[in-house]
Amino acid sequence: MDLDTVRTFVAAADAGQFQEAAADLAVTQQAVSKRIAALERNLGVRLFTRTPRGAELTIDGQAFLPHARELLRAAERAVASVRSGSRPLRVDVIASRSVGSGLMRDFHRAHPGIDLDVVMLFDIDAAVAAIRSGTIDASFRIVAVPGRPLPEDVESAWVVDEALQLLTGPAHTLADARSVTVAQLAGHRIWMPGLVPGTEWTAYYDDLVAEFGLTIEATGPNFGSDALLDTIADTPALATLMGDRTRLVWPAGYGLRRIPVTDPTPVYPHSLLWHRDNPHPALATLRAHLAATPPGHGAAGTWAPGWADPR
């Protein structure tokens, strides 16, 4: 349905005269008459009756008026949903329990008046494509993948280093350790079914394995964090790695242990990515909030692949 004809109909119904509606819409009276006639042909009914006082709604016109108003309101909402400055700030956080998700919750608490849409895209390629197309405004990611630098129109800023921890069940041989060194992990089976070839997080763990001689298994389908926790709790020979800022809750009977990894501590550097020409006013607020939050990058005693350094 042509929204111009609907808008003209509502203006004429409110004004009660085609001439006054024409003045409100900054068009000629003839244009108003043509639009109303086109709408009546489209609907197959008469909407107005001409009277000495102007134009009065017919019964069909009265029935159509509230729906016409709703059509115009829906059109306004549709435009607002995609117009920068009026639509919510859209941010990709990878997963609901990830660092990015936690940082966005903190941002929302600090700026409750800013509308947010939080989405979860699969990998950095999908995130960068969405940033460049304007589908999203920002994404929490590791900066790049080896051999695939960010496009020139996508900028990034480091946000936080997430230290890796070892997660074990109560019967694992390292379960009672207060901390473990990277060297102590050699020879232990580390199960991480979420590693997908070609993704930035798999590239990170490939370098971790190559650097320290670890054994990481990605076999089996990834049924999510609940299934992973079930398996780790019940299998003494398996452990997994996760970030210290990853939020997980499990039944008390599982007896799972989160053990810091040291000497050095592997850290996963998270950055915020955005398009350099993105005009959304809340993006600058988010960037300023994140810049004021974390400590410096590259603390002593930590490790990350050289290609993942966000500086």
C-alpha cells in the first residue's frame, strides 16, 4: 500500500478539508484529490463524502482511519529501527557468557538510557562483514587471523586480556592444585569441542599448542557449555580451558575446579571493532566507557600469539 496515499488520507480526515490537508502536506489540492481517489480505487470503497463544509468520512473511512494511523506509526518505527542515532546500538558479543556480554552488561548499568541490541555472530569474518555493511555497530573480537588483516575501514581498540584457566572435574590429577604452569599441562588431554578450523579462536589455540606442546582435542560435536561441563565433571582424564571472565554456573555436586594457569599465563586479547565512518552517537560513548575500564595490555608473565597483539 502506498504510504503517501495513506498519509494524505489521514491528513484529510484530521483537517476535514482537502484544501487544508494540501497545505499541511505542502502539495496541491489536486494532488490530495488524486491520492484519495487512488486509495479508494485500491480499497474498492468510498472514504469521503463531499459536503458544503468540506469532506466527511464515510462509514468505511471511519473504519479504515485507525488502521491507517497504525500503518503510519509502523512505518515510523521501521525507519527508526535502522536510522543511526534513533535505532539501538547493535553490538556483537560472540556468546552470551563471553567477556563481551559481561562488558555490555556493565555498560548498560552505567548508561541505562542507551538502547542496545546484542547479537551473536559466528566468527570474525561474519563480524567484519556486518560492521562494513552497517548491520552492526561494533564487535568484541580478537583483532585478526594470521594472513587476514582487518580492512582499512575497520578500526579496533584493545579492551581486555582474558587469562585462561584450567577447568577440571574433582577426580582429575590436577584438581587439587592451586595453580598449574603451562609446562604441567603437557601430556594432559584438553577437550575443546568448540574449535572450528579457520576461526580466530582456533588460530589462537593452534599457536598455543605449537608454543607449549599441549594436547588439545576438538573431537565430537559441540553441544554447548552445559554438555561440556557434564563431560568434564564425569571424566577424570579430561580437562578444558576457559577464560577467567567467562561466566559459568554448574550444580554443586559437579565439584568442578577452575585453576589459574601460570608461567606464563596465556591470555586471550579482546578488542572492540567498528567502522571508522559509523555515525551512531552511542558508539563513542561505548568506546570511552571501555577505554576507562581495563588495565594496560601485555602484563609481565603473560603470553599471546604475536599476530594477536592489538597494539
